[in-house]
Amino acid sequence: MNKKVYILAVASFVVGTVELILGGILDVIASAFDVSISQAGYLISIYSIVFAIAAPILLNITAKIERKKVYSWTLTFFLLSNVLSAFSMSYSMLLLSRVFAAISGSFLIVLSTTIAARIVKPEYQGRALGIVFMGISASLVLGIPMGIYVGNTFGWREVFVVIAVLTACILLAVIISMERLAPAPVVPLKKQLQALRNTKIIAIHLTTFFILAGHLTLYAYFTPFLKTTLGLSSTTITIVYAIFGVAAVIGGGVGGWASDKWTPQSSITMMTSAFFLIMISIPFSVKLPFFLFLIVMVIWSSLSWAISPALNNYIIQSAPNTSDILISTNSSISHLGIALGSYIGGIIIHNSSVLYNSWAGSALILGALLSILVSTRTSSVRSAVNVNE
């Protein structure tokens, strides 16, 4: 397999860190700009919103441009956005820098996945995508704790300085080692919309939407869940999150391997079924010995990240001519699922108990399972998007 996939994985790691890092240093930033925690939280919200809509637009704009050039310029823009964050003199300036970071970051994730799939042999596509997603999930294990440590020890600005330096290193590696890569054949917008309207693609997107919504119904409130149900201390919760992150990294790799070992659709169906069962079992697991609860949590974390590379591989195989745009829209759909899951989880906590969040999430996972079953019974969209027509 092409070792340059690992460069793309490192880039994804850095982008994942930038997307998630502020959650750990919101209090530091709020204090620095004399704003409330909720106002500081808008820096996360604006990032997610822009992240969801930017990549599909940029893919269309750059559709005819050589991919290495596009990737290099996007990395440069991402680097400058983090330099702007580091030297922001006001809250508004930092907010603007987050918008720029989200625009370039979302595009980098999509470019990383599509380029990774193109620079390896077809039989390695799933594993290549799994490695890229391991980079994203690794930010949970290394990136976020590193950022929290740097932010609290040296200052929040230094967090963005470190990210800018890492981005510069990745840019240099791309310029030196990556070969030029011609853009995929340009598909007219009309045909792209035909692919988006196709039942198979809609079902795949709905699978992504329901998976992320179901997962975030609990994961967005995992800290209060651990405190309420198990009475864990802050130190123990940090250890639990570290274990969760390691499991997520492993899951991303396993998901890519599984989609190559079997077909993407069969591996997604099996993993989604297991995901449903494990979320049903979580409220019962808190009554078990702690080490058994940790086993359940590890399985839950692994599955939550294992499905994404398999879904992207499924998109590539189902609609190869429009896979770039479809992967970008799938990424946007995932952020909408995150928003819905977080919202539903908040309603449950307000009206009932966090103990029941995973059961609400499992109901959404059933929607994902139904969607993937529909997609497997629908014909491929290859003929619908033939670029030679």
C-alpha cells in the first residue's frame, strides 16, 4: 500500500485536533476575552456549521484543478487561519479565524479521503480510508490532551502556534513527496444532483446521519453520564476518555480492514447491528463490575469509528464518478447528525435522566440499520453518473 497515505492521516489528525480542541480550553479563552463560557462555545458551533457546508462548494469550484496543487493551497490556507487564531486581538477576530479554519479543514478531510482512495490499489481502498480516519480519531487520544496541556500550561495562543508548525511540516512533506494527481473527470452539476437524488446514495447518507445522531445522543453527555451513573472522579473520567480514544483509533483501522476483507455493505450491516446492541446494553453495564463496563465502552467506541471508513468505501464503489462530491456531502450530513444527537440528548437530560440517552440513541441506530438495508437492495448509481454521456 502507498505509504503516502500516512501523510494524509497526519493532516487529518491535525484538522481533527483543531475541530475539537476548544472544548478543553473554553474557560481559558473566555477569561482571555472577558466573555461567558457560552459565548466562547460559539467558537465551536460556528466551526461545525461552516465545516458542514464548505467542502461540497469547494469541491465544485476546484473540480478541474490538479489535486496536489489544491491540497497544498488548502494546507496553506489552513496554516494561515491558525496563525490568525494565535494572534487574534479580539473575540471577533478569533471567531473569523475559526470560520477560515473550518472552511479549509473540512476541505482537507474530504481531499485526504478521496486522494487516499485514489493513490492505492482498489483492494487497499478500505484500509487507506481506515488509516485516514485513524488520524482523525487519534486526535481524541493525543491531539486534544496535548492541546489542553499546552493551553493550560503556556497559554491558549501557543496551542494554535503548535498547530501552525505541524501544518507547515505537513505542507513541506506534501510538496516534497506527493506526486501530481490529475483531477477526477468533471461531472456536470446536473448529474451530481442525479446521484444525490438516487435512492442508494440517499440511503447511505441517512445511514451516516443516524449513526452520528445515535452516537452523539450519549457521547455529547458522556461526562455527566459517568458522574451520574458511576460517580467517577475527574481523574478517572480523564482515564476513561483516554481508553475511549485508543479504542476509537483501533476501530477506524478495523473498519477499513473489514470493508476490504468483506464487502463494504456487509461489514457496515454487521457493525451497525452490533452498534445497536451495544448501545442498548450500556445502561445495564453500569451495574456490572467496572472492568466489564470498560469492555462495553471499548466496543462502543471502536464501532462508532469503524463504520465511517466502510461507509466512504461504499460510496466510492457505489458511485465512483461522483465519489468526491458524495463523500463531501456525506461529511456534511455527519455534522447534521451530530447536531441532532446532541439536541435530543439535551432534551432527555432535561426531562428525564442521562441514563436513558443511549436508549434514545439506539432508536436512531435502528434508523441507520434500516437505511443500510435499503441501500443494499438498490442498484448502483454508476450508470446514472456516466461522465461520457
